[in-house]
Amino acid sequence: MILEALDIRKLYGAYVALDGVSLSIREGEFVSIIGPNGAGKTTLINVLTGVLQPSAGSVRFKGKDIGGIGTVALTRLGMARSFQLVQIFPELTVLETLQAAVVSRLGRGAKLFASLAADGQVQADALEVAALFGLSDKAHALARELPQGDKKLLDVASAFALRPEIILLDEPTSGVSTADKHAIMEILVGAAKRIGLRAIIQVEHDMDIVFGYSDRIIALHQGKVLADATPAEIEADARVVDIVVGRRHSTGSERPSPYPLPEGERDNQDPSPPMGERVG
Amino acid sequence: MRTPVVLSLVGIAFLGIPVLAPAYYVTLMLPFMAYGVVLLGLNLLFGYTGLVSFGHALFIGIGAYTGAVLTTYLGVRHIELILPAAALAAAVVAAPVGALCVRYVKIYFGMLTLAFGMVFYTFLLKFYRLTGGDEGMRMLRPYLLGSEWTGFSKTAYLIGPYYYFSLAVLVLATLLMWRIVRSPFGLCLKTIRDNPLKAESLGVSVPRYRWYAFMISAVYAAVGGALLATPTGNVDPTLAYWTHSGNIVFMVLLGGFSSFFGPLLGAFAFIFLQDTVMSVFPYWRLIFGAVLAFIVIFAPGGLMGLFARRRRPVEVSRA
């Protein structure tokens, strides 16, 4: 178990954003968190990434309690995230953005008088990530001048440049044209394989993306886990479809997961519990 | 290629100024070089980290008073000792002040720095026995390179050895800052300036790096302050007054905070513009106010933005 949340509650005053949420993320999984607006998805991501301290419950990453430890510490532990709204450095180039992530990963940020341009490892790693995400030809373009799809890619690419063990993506294809969504996801999962990512968690509204790429789907509703199951099981659950998924494509349009579990592990997975009962 | 050529020409011009220019204009170059050092540091905070300090005169004052105390009361006359001592004193003060201030951003950061500046100003003004109150204290002529330069009159000393010493300090400070802003550290500061939330998500400890930048800028300000005190031969509380902090922010805006050399150009323009305007018009602040308004509205890139072909336009928040 790489990441585990146990009975998480998060209160904003009297408002209960998360109410007893439990989940676990296993090695090699691509897990999607879905739910209607206000279900608590972003709050859950913020709790899982140490930005928010849960009001009750605990979050364990690689066996260590990470509740509220903060983004920087969690990044060093091997967890990265991207944001629902594109987060870039407008006045930095694509390459500089990726270099910043590499510098941070290598712990070289406090080097006052070292030449960034002369740091071969930083340059090479940043260029490698740019190539992985198809951004090589835009390496010297300012981030703010990129098309929206490329901004989204850069946001995710910079998180990948940290070479994390697990990444949490908050709506990785939001604000991107339908035509670009699958292209972004293909790039993303390809890069995940290449850098040896151990797990991906995404919050996503686009059900084509969710069902096309996920090994497991966790449905949230009113701050609680409504279901935690495979895409096929979720699709077969009328209640989840009614509350969360809505009308969707036929099963035949599903893509095979391009981010499969390692050989032999998929068949050994525990069967998911009945929907609506899974609370860990 | 253009920048090295321009810099070489400027360097040659600076070396020739004491020989070719009237003494009066050479003495005007001294505050320019002192402020140049101050502004290099201030712009690390302003242009590269995105924090506007309205209290940096605090550190100019610390540098200047350190020089005055050392030369007048402690008998330390070697400027090679005075400048590091000024830097050290500023670092000691900046460590706790910065640690508190960098927890805040935007107007709150600006107001906190202003508040600390005013606390120090009041200390200088009211603790008469220690500081000389509003009369301040003398800054004796420092020795340069181990020499007292006794054969030189005050003017000859200032437009000769002291000019070249100040120029050497400015060049050294510029080279160091050039390295800093092009280092991994400088890149981290730029990420914080552009998007602190994203910077944090990439593992950049925003408060810590802001604190480092604050400390470095304070050290630069103190070294500049110590250089500034020698030509006047006296230090007083107005060095730490908030209008002085405003002036140096103005200089940065005048030159252009988005450019590495912009603040230096701003210091140069400010000193010579102030001298020119003051000689013909008593209400020089009226003119400067109009200039500031013009820059903010029509030339947010400052003089560098007007003269240089910019890589990208400066966006001014109208919110």
C-alpha cells in the first residue's frame, strides 16, 4: 500500500467537506476520484497532499503519517501534484519551469553562485522531461504564451520532473479541448511508465477519461465514499451512475488501460467490495 | 554580443570620468554607486522575488551607522573592515526581521518592512546618547587599501581613490548578483515571484527562499549605506526614514525592475535628475511625483523598457 487514508473527516466550520473517507492506493494503480461538484474531491486531494490537516483521521504515505506536513515536505517524500486550474510560471520559459523542478528534486536550490546554465544534469533532465511531454520545440517559449493544452501539459510535466513515486492530478484535462484530452492522457501515462511512477490518482469529471484510463474508481458524494470499484463495476451500479457518472459512452468505447499493473498483479487484486459499502 | 559591448563602453567611461569630468559631477557619481549597490540587492527582493520593501532604508541606515560608529568611536578606519562589519550588522538585524516579514506578502509585507524601518528611525532619533539623535554622528574618512591618503584633500580623496574604490565595490556587487540571479537559487526566486503556490508544489520552500533573498538584499543595502556615508561625512536618522525607502523603490521603478541593469540605470537617472531639477526648481518632489506617475502608467518597464528591446512586456496589475 503506497498511500492510505483512514476515516478522514474535514470540517470547515460547521460544514462537513469530508465525512469518514477511507481509501488505499496500491502499487501500479491508476485511480480516479469522481463525484459531483461539492462532493469533496479537491478537499480530499488537498488532504492527501498534506496541504490541509484533516480534522480527524490519518493519511499515510509509504507508511508515514503525512497529515498536514505541507507540500514541500511531501514533495521530498516522493509525492507530486498538479492543479485543477493551470499553474505555471508565466514569465519563465518551458525549460526554466522544468529546470526549477529538477533543481528542487536534486536539492540544489540553495546554490547561490553556481551557474544554472553550466549544470549538465539539470539541463539534461529538464530536456528529457520536455521531450517526454512533447514540449522540446517549445523549450524556450514563455509559459504564458503557450496554448492552453500546452500549459496544462507543462503544469503536469513539471510535477513529473520531480520524479515522484506517486502523483495526484486534479482534473488534468480540464480547460482543454476535447480533441486534446486523450492526447494529453496518452502523453501522461507514457511518461508515467517511463519514469517508473508507482501510482497515479486523478480527480476528473470527464467520464471518457475516467473510464478509459482508470484501474479503479472512487466515487465521492457529499463527503463520503459512495463506491470504490473497477470501472466495469462502477458502470454496472445504477446508483453511482445516477448520482455521479450520469449518461456515458457505451462500454465498447472503453480503452484498455495504458497504465496497466505489472504482470501478475492485476489478477491477484482483491475483489472490490460492494459499492457504497467500501470505507476501508 | 550587444550587452558586453555596452558594458565595456560603460566601464571605460566610468574609469575615465574622474579624469575627464568636472569634480562636481564625479562627486555625484559617488551616491550613484552607493545606491547602485543598494538597488542591486533591493531588486533581488523586488524584481526577482516579487516582494516590495518600503523599509529598506533601515538597512542603509544600519550600514551607514556601522561605519560611523567604527570610524568615530572604535577607531576602525579600514573600509575593508567597515564594509563586512556593515554587512554583518545588517544580516544580524535582517535575520529576525526578515523571518517575520516574509510570512506576509503584498501590502502586508510592505507595511511590515515600513514599520520596522520606522522603529529603527525612531531609535536613531530618540536615543540621543547612543546615536546622536537628529544630529547624527560623524563618519570619519576611511582608509582605503591600508592607506590614509593624507596627501589628498577631501575632494581629491573622494574623486580619486574613493571613487575607484566605490566603483570596484559596485562592479564586485554586480558580478556577484549576476551570478546569484542566474543560479539555481535565482531560478527558485523567480518561481516564487511568478507563482508561489506552484513553487511550493515543486518543493521550493517559499518562506525560506524569501528569507534568504531578504537577507541578501539587506546585506547589499548596508554595504551601500556604508559607502553612502563617506562622501557626506555624517550620518543622521533621515537615512532610515521612510521617504528614503520610497526613494529607492522609485529608483528601481525608474530604471525598470524587470531588467538586471534597470535599477542601476534608475539610480543614475535619479541622482542626476534630482540634482538638475533641484538646481532650477525648488519643488523637486512635484516633478518626481509626475515622473513616477508617468512611469507607472506609460512605461511600466522603466527606462530600460523604453531603451532596450524587451524580451517581453511588463504587465502592471490594475486590480
